[in-house]
Amino acid sequence: MRLRADDLDWTFGTGTPLHGTAQDLLLATFGRRLPPGRLSGELCHRFVAG
């Protein structure tokens, strides 16, 4: 998975992109579930509270 921050010039990793703010990507990286709409990308459903 490739993390790509929308609010900073920052990316990390390779593969399918996951977009969001740097803060939301950090929360997702550490296992936090986020409200729908905070992340985008093919794999965003993995990180949505639900």
C-alpha cells in the first residue's frame, strides 16, 4: 500500500494508493478506525469505523 498525504508533500510505500490527511494516515497506520470519507482509495474500507 502507498500512503499519500493530501495536505503535505509526502508519500510512503509502494502499491495501491491510500489518500488522506497526514494525521488521518498516521491514525490508520496505528490501527485507528476513521469516519467514512476521511480516506480515499481502493483499500480505504479497511480503515473505516463501521
